Amino acid sequence: MLTRIGSIGRRVRRDNSGPVRHGAGAAATLLAILALVAPSPSGAAADDEVWEALRAGHGVALLRHAIAPGTGDPANFRIGDCSTQRNLSDAGRDQARRIGERFRENGIATARVYSSQWCRCLETAELLGLGPVEELPALNSFFRRSGLRGPQTRDIKEWLAKRDRDRPLVLVTHQVNITALSGVYPASGELVVIRRAADGTISVVGTIETD
């Protein structure tokens, strides 16, 4: 936002090098600046829509695992051996707990929780405190195996088509999986809530970040 305001400032200074402009021009510049700095009235309403979609069972929460410093995993990575993986930091564990609190604050005390088999996802899912966590291999990362992007994305879409929506559904996974399914590039710990239409089309209801 500061960058955008600065760019307007530069345009105003360039205008000052020519004839002085008063009246409508000055008013338009002032209105543009006010529009940039004014708070958006739609933020809270947008969050409410996301949470309501989850409470009603219309939406599915895709959650990127909480903060885990680094990229990818060590060359000796093995499923089931956390010592060979990139794991949550203390900040990531705190973040995961806060995400769980946000669910409860918004009327979701329990959910069906599924997770990638990566330790950072499983730990995130458990720290949410929303109920038992079930491993789902279709949520495993394909960061270093891009050829699995298509097959795994199809698998998760087919899996979603068979789910009952009697309770909120939370899938804890990785950035590449969420991006392939939704088109959104989430931050660590960011919720991307999607809706699946009868024809299988995926649409994004909204996103929610927790610092």
C-alpha cells in the first residue's frame, strides 16, 4: 500500500513541473489517495462467508502446513522418519495452535481432518485440536516429482466427490498440492477454502491467513 501511495506521489511531482493544475485535478488526486488508505469494509464479510461455507459443509479447507523453515526436504527423506524431513519450528507449532483456535472461535469445534504423510503436515493437523487425524497419501507433496501433479490432483478431486459433508472437512497438505487444485499460492498456515460443484468444478470461496 505504501508503494502504491508513493507512485501517486511521483505522478503528482511530475505534474508540478508543468502548468499548475487546480480544481477537478486536485480533487481527483485527493480522492485517489483516500481510496488507497481507507480500510476495506468487505474484509470481515468475506471472512464470514468463508467460515459459513465450512460450518455448513459447502466448503473444504485446504491448509498449507504451518511454518517449517526451508524448502523441500533433505536428499535422505523418508516417510515416517521425521529426522529426515523438514519440520515445524516452534513458531510453526504456535501458528498451528492459533489456527485451531480460529476454527473454534468461528463455531467449528470438531472436523474431519486428513493429512499428508509428511511430518510437518501431520503435526500441524494434530495441533489444530479438531479431532483425530487420518493420513491421506493423495495429499503428499509432489514438489520433487512434478509428474505426479496431474494424477494426484485427479485422485483428490475424485476423493472429494465421495465425501459426506455432515461435518467440516480439513485437508492439511503442501503449497504445490493446493496450487494445483485451486490456483492459489498459499503462505505457510494459510487456509484456502474451496467449493466443489456437481460437475466437479472447483471454485475458491476465499482464503484466511494466521500469522
